[in-house]
Amino acid sequence: MSEKINRRRFIESAGAGVAGTSLLTAKSYARILGANERIQMGIIGSGGRGRSVMTSFNKNKDICEFIAVADVYQPNIDMALKMSRETAVSTMDYKELLDNKDVVAVLNATPDHWHASVLMDAVAAGKDVYTEKPFSYSIEQGVKMVKAVRATKQIVQVGMQRRSSDAVRAAKKLVDDGVLGEIVLARAQWYWNRKPMPAKLELKGNLDWERFQGPAKKRYPLDERRFFHWRNFTDYNGGHMTDQGTHLMDVIQWFCNDGNPPKSAVCQGMIHAHKGGDVPDTFSAVFEYPTFMATWTLCYSNSYEDSWKITLQGRKATMVLDDDGYRVFPEAWKRPEIPPKAIHQYEGGIPTDPHVINFLECIKSRQEPNAPVEVGHKAVSGPHLANLALRQQRRVVLNDDGTIARS
């Protein structure tokens, strides 16, 4: 390397920016990184999703490389090391990774109950962060996370890749141009036919179970199903409601409500596919926005129309977005010509790669990324509301200041 990264100077510079005396500019950051050096990264949480996002980063090996890995499960560490620099180091304690002065940026792909601690510790340590969605474990936690990040000058990208998708951005322009007219109903859906949770699972290596549970409110004896299928347990996440709903409700809010969350939510749900967990895998939520209504429906026991879809119904036209791109159909639909011929169409999926590239570019430029922390927080607020409505079996209201109204 032509110039070793001086992390102390980097942190001092960032701290000065927080104090308001100076900003960490692209030019000053380039001096810290060193001319023509790759961005040295660490991954915290190198399970399946983490390694998938690593693959997107590794497509830009001329720009970045992974030099450190942290995970609570040794097989996850071993697989991530194979995707990292030959001399990469590993640990089960993510704070040791954050102490590594050569790590400039972190990929946070931990289970949801760890997102807040890792993110806030990382930015406090002077690291830029690509943090997986959903942003937070609760609305209250999300508020604290936004404040913690904004108390620094670190770049944080929330892993909501639709924000960097050409297809979705082109679709938004049509909405902004008034092609749909006044939107009155938005519908989000996700349909997969998933296998039941196995009754018994086997560990393939060392697992630090206590470290995995970490900030979870309730402690359990070692339970392999809770580790391998943590999304089916509310102790560790907001379930499929927030996991998939973060992506879809963000698009609806971005297109139709200036990115802001709903006024209220109601929800019903049940478990069909994942018996043994406590997270609904079949549900329907209804959200109230100032000028339109929205629904969010998921079923993991049937693959009708396979995967996700967003439908925006306006007075002049209807837009459908999915993994194939988007189609816009004019009003009115008249039999037997259903659907009518599309008046606008775009073919293309929703890759993660452009979102990763946007993050890497922002590390160097110090510009705001496409999905900053405020976007991540607002995107998951509606699904969090729906989870509360489901558990409390009542309509839950969000106050104008972003807090939950108490009945």
C-alpha cells in the first residue's frame, strides 16, 4: 500500500465535523484512504444474506476488498473468509473488528435484533456502514439509530436496493409526471410456497449461542431452530412483516407520500407454513395515508404470481411493479380486453449491485447515499405499526412526531 490508513486522524477529522468546526470532505477522505487504494471492509454477520451482499461488493474488487470477518458461527466465518483477502482476520466479537484501524467500512448483515448495536458502535468507531434492512427492531429504536448516525459524519446506506434500481426510478418518474393521476389505492404482496421448519437441525461447527442472543429481551437454552430460522421468532426480528414489507412499503411511500409513513395500521395474521415459530407467515395489513389507502399481504403457503408485486391504482392508470420491471395500463379496463395494452413498460429486475456501487461511490465522495438512515427508518415504521396492531388486535396510530399514540 502506498500509504497506511491513519484511523486516528480519520476519527479526529470526523469528530471535528460533528462539532461543527469542519466537515469530512471528499478531498480529505481521499487523503486518509490514500491514492488508488481499495476501500478495506469488514463484514459483521456473514450468514447467507451477508455473503450474498459480499458477492455484490466483490464484483468491485478494484474499489474494495474484505479484510475482516465477524460472526457467531464458525462455518459462516469460514465461508466468508474464502470470499475475503487471503490475509483477512476473523473473530466472534464484532467489537474486535471495529477496533481494526485498517477497516474503513462495514457490511452489517446481522439478524435484526443486532442491527442497532452494530450500526451505532460502527459509526462511533468512525466506520462507514452498509446496513441490511429492516433498519430497526422497533420504531423507538429506529429514532435512536438515526440520531446516533447523524451525530457523526459517517456514510450509512440501508440495504433497500430498489432505491438504486433503474426500473423503480423510471417508474417513479412516471408517477411524478402524473401518468397515473391521483392514486387512491396501493397494494403490496409477496407470495412464496415455503417448506415447514425442520423439527431438528444440526450445527456444523462452533456457535456462540449467548453472543447470538445478545440484546434479545428473553434468553433461551441452545435451540438450533432459533438460530437457523431466526426470522420465525419475534425475539430476533419483526418477522416477514418487516423483512419484506420494508422494501415494498418504502416504494409505496416514496412514490405516493414523500417517503413518509402511514397515519395508522390494522392487521390480521396467522401461521400456516412455519409451525413452531411465533411469526405470522400469512397476513394482511391495511394502512391509512393522508390521500390513499394501502394494503400489504403475504402468504408463504402458496406461490400465486410468485414473489413480490406492487400495484398502484390511480384515476388515470394503474402501475404494476415486480421482478420483471413495470407495466402501466390505462383506465378504463373493459372486457373482453383485460388487461388493456400497456402504455408504458420497462423490463428489468432489482439487482443489489447498483445499490452497493452507490455506497462505494459515496464513501469516496462523502455525498448522501440513495437510502440514508431516515429512509430506512420511515420505510419500516409502517410494518412496525402493523405488527403492533396484530399483537394488540386494534388500530394503532402514529403521531405526527413519529411516536406511537397511546390508547
